[in-house]
Amino acid sequence: MLPSFAPGGTERQMIELVRRLDRTRWEVHVACMHARGDWFRRAAETAASVAEFPIRGFWHPHVLSEMRAFGNWCRRLQIAVVHTSELYSNIFALPAAALARVPVRIGSRREINAGKTPVHIALQRSAYACAHRVVANAEAPAQRLRLEWMPSNRVVVIPNGLELTQFQARTSHVPSRRVIMVANLRPEKGHDTLIDAAAIVLNRFPDARFDIVGDGTERDRLIAYAHAKGVAAAVSFLGHCEDVPARLSAADVFVLPSESEAFPNAVLEAMAAGLPVVASAVGGILEVVRNGETGLLVPPRRPDALADAIGRLLSDATLQERLGSTGRGLVESRYSFSKMVAAFDALYLTELARRGVPSVRAEWAAL
């Protein structure tokens, strides 16, 4: 269950899961709140079906009829596992699946409450009561679940995956003093901090250029802010791009100055491309960026520290090479879609077997 198919880290992970689950074992149906977004076709082309349950907010009376429709859909298709992907689908689908007596309900936690209201957080906590397991994509959101009184035995950590073949490690690279950031344009991602840091970096490296890949509600404000800071000529807002691997390979430094981050998929992609990373020392970033080993860590909301770290890398090609190579090695050893899909496959089978689904007991015996 996804809210929509707009490009984003959660959407990429769940769509790849839909596409890669073993069709000899699973019949995969996709449910959504809005059947739109650039990645809709990619999700739909391998799914057994796609069903839309449109809602216009959780306080609208129409939401209850859509929840009933979702429950009826689950019963009609004899859905064995409902797996929700993020806050809105957790709140909508987990209670409805419980009322429909779906055998296994899996929730998700892929953020640390960034931008969420207390009401949203309370609703999600209530929805989790309807889940048999809640999957976090890193230890940071898993810890947040425990702080919200989720029993540890119901929390499962399954890291994000990556298609390594899409990212070729750099073997030779002509330095261009190009800095890249890949993130949706949301307040917690720290684009303001990067723009402030760019003004400092340009004093030392006037030929430096900054590419911002991603789209969102903050776009117009950030463009205006770049003009106000006098760096607009050096900062490019590229919007959503499908050629991220190529853009990463053309850059010298990747930055992610987030104020809050559950698990940085964009950082994994940068590392897979052999790109040195500068990121905020927050949340799940700390699980993949080891300061001085796989990247450089800086405090959040500190443009001066971010600028110093960027300048250090732009002036030291050897350090770029070392950090990029070590980061690539970490991603190769730990993160892949095959490992992620295998972990979800095992989770589904375990939970179904625990609830005595006959065909699953036979499935386990055959493995």
C-alpha cells in the first residue's frame, strides 16, 4: 500500500519490492490512495492488479467508506499479507486490514517524525496496534518506535536496497568542482544550509557549481533564497531526474545537510557511485557515513562547517578518492535489492506460518 507513485526514496524501495518478489510464490497486488505519479507505470507493469482508494484527508467522512472498500477488496482477493509503506498508508490500511481479518499485517517506519503533527504521530501509533510487525529501514527509526512504546519483539529492521549495477564506480575523473545534492525539496532536508554554505565555498572556489536534484513544495522559495544570497548563477535546481547515476558520476562531492533523516537512500547511491559524501551527523546517516572513513560528518544547520568540509574535499583529490572507494565497498558488502527482497520474503513467510496458513507450512518444508 502506497499513497501515490511520486518519485521518492520510500516509493523507490517499495516499487522495487513489488517488481522483485518471486512470482512463483507471491501474487502481488498494489493498493494506493492516488493512482498517479511518474513511477506509476513501473509499479503497475508487474503487479497482478492496482486498486485506488482515494482520500482527501483523514478527517473527511469519505475516508471511512474508502477504508471499508479497502477491507472488502482484501477479502475479495483473499489477501494474505498487507504491507503498508509509510505514515499515511499505515493509518489508512492497517486498521482496515485488521477489520477485514487479513492474516498478516506489516507496517513500516521510514522516518523520525520529521514534518509530522502530534495528531499524525498519535494516529500512526494507534494504527501500529493493528500490525503484527513494523519494519524500520534503519536502527534510528527502529529506536524511535521503541521510544513510542512499540514492543521490541514487534520491530524488525530491514535496510534499504540498491541496484549496484546502475552505479559504476569512478575509475578516472577530471575534477570539475561540482557539488551535488539529491533530495526532495522539503524543509528538513537542509537545502537552505547548502545555499548558505555555497556562498562561503564560492569565496574560496569561484568556479564551484552546485546541482540540486529533486522537486517539492519548497522549490520557489529556495530559488528566491539562492538569488537573495547572490549564488543563483552557481546553483542549479534540476528538478526530478531519472539519470541520477550519470549526474553523480559527473560530480566531485555529494552533500546531504538534513536536519532529520531516518535512512539516507541518496547517500547509498552516492557511495555506490564512488562519490565522497558530506552529511549531517543525524539519524540513520550515522549508520552509513563514518567520519573520515566513508565520508565527512558535520553538525546540522551549520553552513560554516558544511562549507569547510566541502572545501576540504574540493582541494584534496586523494581524500576524495579514498572516501569514495571505502564508501563503495561498504555499499557492495551490505546493501542490495536482492538482500532486501529476501528479508521481506522471509518475514512474510515467517508471519504467515506463525498464524498457521497451511500453504505456507508446506512452502517452508520445501525450502
